[in-house]
Amino acid sequence: MQTIDYFLNLSETVRIALEEDLRDGDLTADLVPEANQATATIICREAAVICGRPWFNEVFRQIDPKIQIEWAIDEGQAVEANQLLCTLKGSARGILTAERTALNFLQTLSATATVTARYVAQLKDSRTQLLDTRKTIPGLRLAQKYAVHCGGGTNHRIGLFDAILIKENHIMAAGGIKEAVFTAKTYHPRTTVEVETENMDEVRQALEAGADIIMLDNFTVAEMHQAVALVNGQAKLEVSGNVEIDHLKELATTQVDFISTGAITKHIQAIDLSMRFQSQ
């Protein structure tokens, strides 16, 4: 897998999020005297894997770099309900203005990291790795890929630019699996080529064409075992399609290399976080 610069567009992502919220200013925070200072704490209200500190910190940096953030936990750390995450000190106006955007990043990325960790735990002691997909929140691709990494998962391709995944419609448009793989290998000889298959005949075609990875889309467990035996290590095998957490252990018994799921980035529920001002 490639080395990923997860923070490539972090500053710009935060800038856009703040502009979306602020435009010409925070009308409510302006009710607070400009000179007022405050101390506030961020509490996690449920068990979670915390992820997103760089985005959280950047929000406060862009609003007011003088605001101090004292973290009580590490990035990627599992926490319990009602655990203190960090303490903020500085301009009351600045803390109030940054609050929602900062928490949005932290609770969303922590949600992905938390769900990923639960999925990965089901694959413990197996050879199978958990992969994410491109089914991410628009504008948060790198951030969510980072959250998957923090949760113990493995990143699939980042986008359409860094690997080739030939799916059903590509196969039809290109004239077949053999033709699509040949063209891919000709134009991009150093790029990983993966083919999505829907039955054993297509697995054979992808193998004969020289695919590096063969995706088994919505295969039964019995068919997965057949595919593993047929391929016999000549290509990597990835299971995808309606992957449920309760079935991961069974899927891993097939000895496939990867299981991919969009659930860890799109079927998530934001972690419950709370900010409270402390009495002065």
C-alpha cells in the first residue's frame, strides 16, 4: 500500500468549513465582551476511538491562534464514556465561534475510527485485512481515510487517480475483462489493476488476464472458498458487497486477502461530544 499524506488539504478543508459557518462573522458570539477569557472542556459521552485532533486544532488556530488546547488523550486512543478529551483556554468569543466546526470534525472522524476498530477486532488472528472504499463524505476523503487508519483499518485506493478498479460498467464499455485488463496494463504498467467479478467464470477471466487483485462481489462463502482454491495465490482476493460486521469472522475463514466495506465511512453515527465552559 502507498504512503498517504492525510493532511495534504487539511488547512483548506478547515477554511471551507469555517467559511460555510461564519461568512461575515458570528453574530451570537459577538454578544460576549471581546476581552472575556474562558476555560472550557470537551467531554466524550460514549465509548469511542478518538480521531481528528489535527482538524480540531486547525479550526481553533484559524479562529484564534492564541487559544490554548491541552489534550488529555492521544490520537487514536480508545476512551470511555464521560472521559475528558481536552481543555481549552483563551478568548471566550473565539472558543464559542470555533466550537461547532471543531466538534463536527472530531465527532465525525472519531465515528469512522470507532466503527473501523470494531470491524478490525472481528478479524483478529486472521490473515484478512479490512479495507475502506471511496464511499466517503464529499470533501473529507483524506480525513476519513486517516480515521480508518487510526481505527486499525487499511486504505484502499484514495481516488480514481492512484489505482485501477475495473467494474461491471467498465468491462462492458471496454469490450470484456481481457480487453480492459490488457489496456490497463499497457497504459499503466506500474499501477495496480483490480477487477470486480460477479461469478466464477469472471474470476477465471480476470486471473487469465493478469489482474493483480480480483474482487469477489456478493459471492457466497462457498464461492469464496472456490475462488481461493482457483486463484491459489496468483492474485490477491478481495471480498466486497453487503459486508456485515457479524459475518466478518466467517468471511475471514475463506483466507481471502481483503474485505472491503463502505459502512465504516458512510454508515456512521457521530460520536457524542460535549463542550462546557468552566466557572471563572
